[in-house]
Amino acid sequence: MKPVLDVEAVRRLEDLIEKEGTSKAELMELAGEVVAGAVERFEPARVVVLTGFGNNGGDGWVAADILQHKGIHVDVVSPVEPDEVPAALARHVARRTAARDVTVCVGPSKDELAALIEQADVVVDSILGTGFHGEVRTPFSIWIRTLNELSPTVVAVDVPSGLNAETGVAADPCVRADTTVTMLASKIGLYSADGPEYAGEVICGELFERLSEVIGEVDHVADIVDPADFYGCLEELPGSVDKYSRGSVLVVAGSSAYPGAAMMAAKAAARAGAGYVAVAAPETCANLIRMALPAIPVIAAPADARGAFGSAARSVICEIAPKYDCVLCGPGMTTAAGCMQVVTGLLEEDVPLILDADALNCLARVTIDGIESTPELYRREAPLIMTPHHRELSRLSGAEKVGGLADAVREAQRIVWAAGSSNLVVLAKGPTTAAVGVERVLLPPAGPVALATAGSGDVLAGILAGVIATAAAEPESWELLCSYAVAIHSDAGYAAASALGPRSVIATDLIEVIGSAMQMVEDEVTAGLGLSDPEGE
């Protein structure tokens, strides 16, 4: 796993590294080497390096020096003369670089800057670093707008200039990078709010040989999950398995208005490996679901006048729920009074429970000022997984708005910490999804934009139910098991987008490629562990 830090943790990490004997000046030299290496991947003949006043600019000056020595023509653009750079370390490397063969352009006009950029194969953005917040001031606002208008290949240093490294909120303007080379560890802002849109591919330069020894001494906002981390989630099917021992799922979902959500969730659970999947749905839509899913038994529960679960549904569903290895509740259920009773009843049962979609909205309506104010409502011995998207999470926590990953992690942690249970996970869904547990936050592989389609969340909930039901034993980490399900969902998105195009994918397309996606994840795991046979033997 790779750590994700906030800005304060990065500063503490740099101080720890300095105490270990590696100075900030050495780190700047190493950072410049990493940036230069990232630029070289594009095989440029000409490079423009845009520098600012601080140490982020210093990294750019070092990279310029290295690239020039490798025979690449480099133009460094600076707001001031090298001798006048305010930051001491950056001033030192600026003077050194300017004394060599690098061409330095100080305070260019917009037209002069545009002419340099138009000639460049790659532009290095080292204007503003992790300390940026607020507004981008001149001349940098002019530089960034000019850069974005011309759209060259851009390599950003640490964060794209204009992006808040803490919140991921992009200023106007903000550099749109093709690649961001971030130092020591990834910053939370690269994955939050506007971050993914502006950062492009994120490369992490670790810089310090013994980084793994010291990075544990600072708080991690999250950890990025590598495919190899899923190795323990892969389970071979034993020869003696039957449909019941293979894992059973009860999907409590649907209504007359939204029967399709129950169908998609149930089918996804079966595709994800569960040997026996059943649906409990209101009697008004049970026959429709039976006809659509002939391989899946459907239990008709009492319904209200509008075709949602009625008040008598709670006893029917809670009686059968403990017979299953996992219960998924919520897709297409609505928030009728009977549905709220079903949710609160299932919370009392001793069975792994996933609350998704309307089950979460029911839970939010039961409480006032956020569910963390009444943690006894959802504190339980059996595992509980909540799968809110950002709007559902704001209803659960009582927050006015959840604007991105950083907000989502904070609000999810409030919910988890209030209960304090090690088997409670809030899977905060978004462009970057976070599996938030009581002790750590994991960021599984993100999927394509094709997943931003109605019903995609129902499919993910079904995959998650299938994964939990088929786990051979209680996992060491519920967060990792949830991340594994997200990885399958993400690869299903890529597979469907590859076949149909990202604009044409609908949720049912994802279900049909779940098997292929599970194989993709397994292949990524074995490749990450070096277990794949390069000769195919």
C-alpha cells in the first residue's frame, strides 16, 4: 500500500527525514532527478520549465539543469532574476542552473511566454506547491491561462499549480497536467474534488531510501491499495463445495417503482461468486422480479399501498435473514415507513449486513443531526458495511455538503469513530472511493467515467455482497475486502467501456463482465506479486 498524506504530515515527514541525515537540499536534488526522469519519458527535444518563488520552483530549476546536461534544450521561465528568488534553497539552485547552459527568461510578456510554450515538447509546471491556497495572483494567473490555452504536454511538480493539496479544490486558473510527479507520498488533494481532473497520471517519487521506516511515524490520511494487496482475498473453490457452502446472499430490495434495482443487485451478487442468492421484495413486484431472474428465488414480503415494504415486512425478512451469509438491503427500496422498520430490524440481526441506497436514506431519517449522535442505533457485533455516495453521506452525517474525497473521509470517520467497531466500514463512493474503517482508510483502484451511470451503485452493492458471502473466513481487514469489491467493479467498468465506449455503458452491461473483471483483478494481483509467467508456460 502507498500512503496518502495531508500537507502538515508531509512537513513532519520532511523534518523526520532531515533528522535521519538527509537534508532538504538533498531532497530537492533528488526531486529534480525524479521530475527530469518523468519528462524524459516523452523524449522531448525542447522543454520549458515554469518556476515560482518557493521550493517547488527549486525542484524545477534542478530538473532543468539535469535535462540540459542530457542534451535537451531547456528554457526556464522565472518571475524574478535567479539572485532574487526568495526561498534560500531555491535561490541557490537557481543561481547554479542559470550559470550553466540553461536559457533563462525573466518576467516574459504573455506573447513571449506563448512563443516559448508553442516551441516546447514538454512544459514543467513548478510554479506553486503544496502550500498554495486561495487565489492565483499575477503573473502566475497569466502564465497558467496561457499554458492551458495552448494545451502542451505538462508535467506538474508535486501538485498542479492552483490546486489545493489539502482539499483538491482548483483555483481559477489551475494547471491541467498530463502527469503529476508528487514527492515522498501522494497528497490527498490529488484524489479529492477537482484533483483527479487536473492531476492526470500521478507518479510518486519516494526520494528517501528508508522512507518505509519513517513514514509510519506520521499520520496517513489514507493508503492507496496496490493490486498485490488483494492476494489474501482470492479464494479457490474447493472440490466439495455446493451452492450453500459457496456463500449465500439475501437481497432485501426493490419496490413497484424500482424493481430493476433489486434485479441488478441480485444478479451482480451471483456473478460475483455467491452460490445461492435470494431476493426479498414487496409482493407487488415479486412476480416481475421472478420472471426476470429465473435462477434466483424471490420471497414476497407484505407491501404498502404504494408498492414498498409494508409494516409487516419487518418480521418476515428478519426471520429469514440469519439463514444467509450476507444480507444486502436498500437498492430501489424507497424510504416508506415500512422500509425504515425493515432497516432497523436488520440492524438487530446477527448477520453481515450491507446498507445501500435507500436503506441509508431510511437510516438518516430515523436520526436527527447525523447518525453519529445515536451510535447505539448502528453499533453491532456483526459486520456492517454502509455504501453511501456523497449526497447520501451528507444526509447520514448531517453535513451541509460533501464536496470531495477529503470531505467524504472526514464525515465517514465521524460515523465510524462514533460506533468504534472494528467491523464497521463506510464505503464512501465517488470518483475516488474510500473504504473508511475505525483505524485506517483505504483507496482502492478507481474506475472509469463509464461507471457514472444509473444503477452502477446497485451493481457494486451486489458485487460487495457476493464477495463478503464467499469469503472463506472473517477477513483480517473488512476495509480491504470492500476495496477488493470496488476493484472488481472498477475493472468491470473498464471492460464494458472497452467494448461499448465510455458514453454507452449502462449498469446491466457491468453485470455481464463481472466474471472477466474478477479475472482481471486476479491477473493484476499475480503480476504485482511477480507470480505471472512471462513466457506463458
